[in-house]
Amino acid sequence: MKKLFTLFAAASMAATVSAQTVTESKTFDNFYVGINGGLTTNTTGVRWMHNLNPNAGLRIGRYFTPVFGVALDGNAYFSNKPGESRGTFVREINASALATVNFSNWFGGYKGEPRAFEIIGLYGFGWERTFNNKGFDNANYLTSKVALDFAFNFGSKKQFQAYIEPAIYYALNGVGYSGLKYNLDESRVQLNAGLVYRFGNSNGTHNFQIAQVRDQAEIDGLNAQINNLRNDLNGKDSRLAEKDRQIADLQKALDDCNNQPKTIIKNVKSETVTNLQPTVLFRQGKSVIDPAQYAPLELIASYMRNHPEAKVEIRGYASPEGSPELNQKLSDARAQAVKDALVKKYKIAASRLTTKGMGVTDTLFEEVSFNRVATFNDNAKGE
């Protein structure tokens, strides 16, 4: 018993060392079908090798792993002396359910496709029926089968297998026996040859496929790349959110501009110049043009394109708050900011624009805050 346990332990260790991880099989993967045929003879008494009877059979099976599987085996046995069968061509039939073990893959490991030569063990139980055998009535037996396949795999995708199979059958409850026990008087040896075809699998082959297993270092590297991509994505999300806020602000400024009363350019003639009505308003103490104030600039730019002879003077003003010196600088800066915008954004020639800081005023408009402004005069009209 101890030796048997040691043998099984060694076999398990060998299987573990040689094991390969294969891809998952679907329900109808790794099925096969085959035919076989050969000769059989009884194992005891004078009948040993005395009366060789032919047989033919069909086998359907499935492998669940490259090592273990199941098969359904059915054989019909014919008498070489038809008179012994008393009118029946088929002497007996036997159907078995078998467990299969691929010893080559168990001990040598599976390499991604079947080897050219493999050894496969089979064992299981079945049912046998005889027909008018030796004067007895038709009889039924429980049977047991032990076999060893010496298999040769071939084909462009190793989809075919030819094998030679020595086997031994036992009747478990023959005439005169009770219970399940081996009936040596009803045992026989069989030698068959067979051909098997493996059906195509969902993985595109006719066999098991080795899974691509990654080591821990590679997995850690991939996780690091994923984390970097996530961080980069989060950063981009933040930048997109900021852009969305800027777009919303610009849209609000545009809506505010569109909601203001439309400004129509009118030529107000004086003795020397023509005043253009659009004005650019500024915030208190600022010389930066707000987004909403680009609408008047577009009107001035359009006017100058439509009147190539126009030469516009831009006058900057400041409201009374603050010192005169500060307000003078502020009015100069506002006029210059408007000129820069017309030149850079609207491509108006700088030679057609002049600026002048008018300093403080509180009389240009009744509303004090409206005096923080830049106005436009077409000097060419007075020429």
C-alpha cells in the first residue's frame, strides 16, 4: 500500500511540474469521433486463440483537458463461424463509457499541439448483449474494459489520429455469478486499430491552445502603464473642465453683447472731423478690452474696410476718479489698446490709425462710468 501511494504521489508531482495552462474550452470544443475494428478472442481454456472473431465499432469522445477526457465506445462482434450464432450475423454488442488519460501529456506536459506519438489509457464500464450464444437465451452482461492506445497524430493541424489498441474485457455478472465480480470465463482480449477525427474548436485549431501567461514583473509594468494613463486622463479631464469654463464665460460675454442695443454707425459731421458712434467701454482703472467690447471694434473694422480712405483717430478717456497724472496715462493706454486690437486682430493698417489720450472727462456722457471709454473720429472726412 505504501509503495502504491508513493507511485501516485510521484505521478502527481510529475503532472504538476509538466502542466501547462491552456485557454478556456467552450461547450462543444475538443470533441472527436472515430471508427475502429479488429479481432478478439477468449482468454481462458481451450478457447484462447482458438476462435478469433472480428469486430467493428464507433467511438465518440471529448477531452476536458490535454490529459483527461471521456469516451463512448460501441462495438459489434461477429462470428467467424456463422452457424454458432444460430442465424444472427452479429454475435454480440457491447457499449462502454470510458475515462481516458493521455499519459504523454500527463508526464511530458502539453506543448501546444499533440505529439506525433502518444500513449493513452482507457478504463470504464459497459453493457453487453449476446444473441443465441451456445444454446442459451439472449443474455445481458455488465462489462469492464481496460485498454491502452498507441496513437499517431497527423494532418496539417494534427486533426487526425490513428491508433492501435490492445484491450481486455471482463463480464461482471456472467451465468452462475451473483453480484459484481470478474467472470474470467467471460473475459476476452481484443486488438483493434482505429482512426479518429478531432472537430474544429472555437480557438481556430483542432486541439487545446496554450494560454499566454504573463509573469508578475510584466503585470506590474502593465499596471504602472495603466496608472500613468489614468493620471494623464485625469489631468486632461481637468484641462477640459477649465476650457469648458472659459467657453462658458465667453458665451456669456457674447450673449451679453448680443442682448445690448444694436449700435449703428452714424457719421456726425463737424467742421473738421466725423465722429463714429461706436465706443469701447473699460472697467475702472483698467485698459484691457473686455470680450463683450469686441463687437464695437468689429463695426469700426468693417467701416474701415468699406471706406479705404478713412483715417481714424482713437481717443481714450478716463473718469474723474484718481489723480490727473494717472488718468492721463490710463487714457493713453486705452487708446493704444484699441489700436493694437484693430491692427493685430482685424488686420487694419497701423498707418490709418492714430491715438490720443484725452485724460479726465465727466462731460462726454452723463453716466460717469461711461466716460471710461475710447471713441473714434474719421479725420479723412474733414479733409
